[in-house]
Amino acid sequence: MDFYQTDLSQLHDDLVNKKISATELTKETFDHIKANDDQVKAFLTLDEEGAMKQAQAVDKAGISADQLVAGIPLAVKDNILTKGLRTTAASKMLENFNPVYDATVVEKLKQAGYVNVGKTNLDEFAMGSSTENSAFFTTHNPWDLTRVPGGSSGGSAAAVAAGDVLGALGTDTGGSIRMPASFNGIVGMKPTYGRVSRWGIIAFGSSFDQVGWLTRSVKDNAYLTALIAGNDEHDTTSSLKAVPDWAAQLNDSTSIKGLKIAVPKEYYDGLRADVKEVIKAALDHLESLGATVDEVSLPHTHDGVPAYYILASSEASSNLQRYDGIRYGYRAPEAKNLEEVYVKSRSQGFGDEVKRRIMLGTFSLSAGFYDAYFNKAAKVRRLISDDFTKVFKDYDLIVGATGASTAFKIGAEIDDPKTMYMNDVLTVPVNMAGLPAMSLPAGFSAEDGMPVGLQLIGKPFDEQTIYNTGYVFEQTTDFHKKTPQLGGQN
């Protein structure tokens, strides 16, 4: 099966009309993964036996017209709990963890009849921007195997870009869906905070984390996001708002005429020249489609990264204190007393980046420093949110680059945490404000031939405007049709 040449709707029709069975489709999917994944390294765990059983069960039960994902092979980021299937968060701390329940999003997918092919690689505990922080191995970008796929959902993005699956679940704490989508030339959506349940997600920053999809097309993303969205009694932060059928409004009559787009001048700061050229061309194209584009200011944009890393690291230090070598997770075998169990288990079980953020967060929350760091960062978060609110009084969308550059070389930034953190300057403000945002292919760099992502930021719970705009842009360009030649550049 060539996933580059089909979409969710077409594949569903083929399954319903028995042009292919779920079992055949799943077998072809694994054949494709086996042929590519030695190069890409998108998957931490493959579950061929379990997937084939799921597919056979779907074939036996039959697929009705309204079961859109029944029998469709998809992938799940490895910080999302899957009952009976190893879930590691790409950490030695959880290397052998076998969950006893499913995350809510996985449970919803199971009820819809999906086929889970396996768990994708990530930066350890979702902390990173390149997937180089995985405790097991680095995932490679299918467009150029010497480059990173972004992070932390790099494995999910690479699996979709490589044509292994039509969609893969990711999580986004500060850009971890959108940045990999940009680097891999695919679609990545971070819904409004609370739109999708976080129950069963291994927590990093609880007030920032949100589950979303990486897909090849905007419409597939809309279908799949609606499937996992909605209130969940297990998650008190999940919204009670009804979930619209976003995909139903994406058709030949979808238009963006009269759409008011704001482009923050701060979003041009630090953009590499080749990226700026692609983004300006994309904005010109949106204007040609009937949208109005104006320059605005989001004055606290550049305060976002330092404030985010204080707040998110503080939440991480709290969330990760449970991994103590006592209750579950890695336990240092040579520990001789209680103190050594704690110290050695955490020292050996966590990687450098996770330990760095735990220490930063613990320091920020400590007596004598709370007001100087955490409290001040929380005030900056409010200022960033207020900036967005002010602009959205007059505009429908905020648009700009997803990242300041294209995918960088593996190893180029891993030893420079500050430079690595600054990759998130255009994505973290969205998480600070809890807004929905999507990255979609905007073109290719004239400098290195790599994909460039366009970020669409919407009002709270207005995913529809984002999807409409992304769909019209996608249908009137051909960037999404280009595919990587595993290791080459298009």
C-alpha cells in the first residue's frame, strides 16, 4: 500500500468495498516499515502480532460506512499508555514498563476499530526538540537521513513522512507536534488545551501538554482529531464543549475570502533568509485566495522561551518525582540503602536533558527563588496570553513560520541546550496561552531543499478556522504532494 497516493477516506472506501482487507493492509504496512525503518528509526516498539489480530477481528466483524478508521493502521507516540504494549517514554527509567490500562485517546481509537502498528520514538519524557534525547536511539529525518526529525514527536512525524502510516499520535508541550511536522513536510495539529483528554499520557508539563495528530493531509487530521476529542471524566481539565465535525466542512466550497490574518512582526525576528522567503510567498498566496493580511505585534513573544522553560521544568520536577526506584520504573541494582536507591536510580534512569530540567524546575520552586523565577514566569505567561487576546479581537488567525530554520544536522545542537531551546521561540507561546495551532507544508528551502512549515494559530476552540484555512492552502498548492526519497532531497 502506497500511503503517499491515498488518504483516510479513500482507504476506508476500499476497505468497505473489499478492494483490500484490513489484514492485507496491515501486512503491507509492516512490509513497508521493515523496508524503511532501519534507516529512519521511527519506531521503538512494533506490535505485528497484536496488529494482525486487530485487523483480523475487524475483517471478521465487517466495516460499516460510518467506521472511518476501522482497519486503518496508525501509530502511537511512546509516552501514551497502551494496555499490554510496552510504553517507555524513550527512557531507561521505564524501559520495561507494561501499562495495565489504555490512555483515553487509545481507548477511543480501539472503540473505532483502528490497528495500532506500534509505538514511536521521542525525546525522553517528551523533553527535547530533535528526538536525539531518546535513551535508545536517534530518529532520522526521511528527507535527509543526516538531519533530525524535530521533537519531541519526531518518531511519529518520521513515520508519517516516510509513508509508514497515514497518521500518528503525538503530544505537544511547547511545539512537539508542530516542529516535527514542519521539519518533515507534513501536517501537525495541537488542539486547544482541554479539547483532548490527557488521561493516560505520561506527564511532562501538565498545564501545557496536549495530544494531537501528525498526518499527511489536513482533512485526515480533522477526521482523526474529532475522533479523540471530547470531555473525559478522568481528566478534570478536559472541556465540556461539543466537538464539531471539522472534516465535514472541508470541501470544494470551503473558502477563506474575507478571512482576517495577523502576522506578528516578532515572528520574522531570527528567521533564516530562505525560511522567510517561503513564508512570505505563503502569505502572498493566502492573500490571493481572498484573505487580508496585516502586520501586528505580539510584544512578549521573545519572553516566551525563558518563561516556558521555568514553568514547564517546574511542572516536570513535580511530575517526575514519582520515579524514585521504589514504586515502579528503573531501580539501581547496586543500591545498598534507601538513599542510594533514590539517588542512583534517578541518576542512572534519567538522561542528561531530563535531569537538567528537573534541577531547573526544583530550583525555580525552591524557597527563596519561587518569587524571583516561577512567580515571575507565571506573570509573563499571562502577558503572553493577553497579547493573543488583544490581537484576536480584530483578527481570525495569526500566521507565521513554525520554526526559524529547517531541520538541522544530527549532533549540531545537542551539546548546546540554549540554542536547542530557542528553536521553540515561535511555538511555545501557543502552549502558554492554551491555543489551537497547526503546522502545514508551506514550501521548500532554496538553501537546503528541506521542508518549511507554516503555523496557523486560532482562537480558543476555533479549530475549524485553522482547518478551513489549511485545507484551502493545501488544495491550491502542491507542497504536500512531494515525498522524500529516503535520504535524498526533493
